[in-house]
Amino acid sequence: MDYKNILTEIKDGILYVTLNRPKQLNALNKAVFSEFEAILNDAENNDEIKGLIITGSGEKAFAAGADIKEFAHFTVEQGKELSANGQRIFKKAEIFKKPIIAAVNGFALGGGLELAMACHIRIASDNARFGQPEVSLGVTPGYAGTQRLTQLIGKGKAIELLMTGAMIKADEALKLGLVNYVVPQKELISKSEDIMKTILQQSPVAVAGVIRCVDAFFTDGIDGFKTEVEEFGKCFGTEDFKEGTDAFMNKRKPDFTGK
């Protein structure tokens, strides 16, 4: 399917998702959210797609925030609706059963950082810059930035960055645990592909189970330990478990089917 604001390409089981509003530094608006949700819905049930790599067009920005012009005159209720919808869609990414890697190729600010944090893994180019500058506009982050930033880097530093609106460089983001790797920009996609290909060699059933278990740790009312017991137990009834254990005992590489 063709989209107006996002480019997509499937290659070797990987769906490449490129935010494509370069003149706006790939800023997120309602249309981008709608298209991104449609892409997730399609990818979830498309057996050809094993994992997703998300990046931004050009070399300047992954996504430099939300499109401010679109909501500058919103009412209180419209603001709440915008936030709730953004959180709902980014939560879909966070709990998506197939791995999602954010290849951050420049500015990841505001909603752009919130999108990157909703992905399972973040790889940054050495020119990447991260921040939640919403307070400079008289507003708080709305797409779960206050929650995920705190989860990823801890309360002390998170609240500093959130209250000051400060922007940090890629090397500091790495030290804080906000990103997994920092590489030269020309190596960004290849590094993301290397990690994705390693993940795709594993059991899709087990990978999806890991995603559910980790999410359970951060979800109120859900016992992550019990979730792990359930996911672990379910694996014993899968073809992937039989294949994995047989391959191990016979000293060969497993050929997982995701069943």
C-alpha cells in the first residue's frame, strides 16, 4: 500500500518504514499517525514481514517532534484526545509481536523521541540528538514521553531533561541507556540490519513472548513473573521449541517456523 507521508519497502523479511516529510524534518501529524497505525496493522498479519526498521528521510532528522501548527489552537478536550490517540498507537508498537528497531538518523525530539522509545531497540547515528523540549512550548510530553524516558534512564536524569527541555547528543544518550548503539551515519541502517537479522534467526514465538514479558514488568496490575511462567510454559507446546531443542541436541542450526 502507498502512503503519502511514509515510505515502505520489504526486503529479506524486513519492513523498512521511513518517515517522509523532510521539509518538516519528518514532524508527526495526524496523517503520519494514521498511516503508521495502518502499517502496523498490516505488518502484524503479513507473514512476509518478520521485523521492522523505522527511520527518517534525509540525514537531519528521525522526527523532530509533532507538527505544532496542527494543534496550536486545540481545546483542552482536543489536547486530551490527541495525547490519548498518540499513546494508543505507540503502545501498539511497544507490544508489537515482531521486533521493531528505531534507526535514529538525526533529531529525535518530542514526539519523535517518543516514537523511538516505543520501539524495542534504538540505534543512533553519531549526529543524532535527543530531547523532550515540550516545556518550552508550555506543554508536557503527550505520547508517554514522561513515562518511557523515566523507565529507560531513571527518574533523576529523566525529570531533569523533561523540565529543562535540554537536548543531548548521541554519546550521552548511549551512556544513559536511551540507545543501544551509536554508529557513523553511513553505518546506521547496516547496523540495524545486523541486529535485526540476528533476532530473526531466533524463534519468532519466543521473541514475541519476550516482548510480552518485558512489557508486563511495566504494566500496572500485571505480575511479570507470572507472565513469564505462562509464556515459558506455552513454548513447550510449539513447533519452534521442538525444533530448537532437537537442533541443539543434534548440533545443527534450527529452522524456526514461528509455530
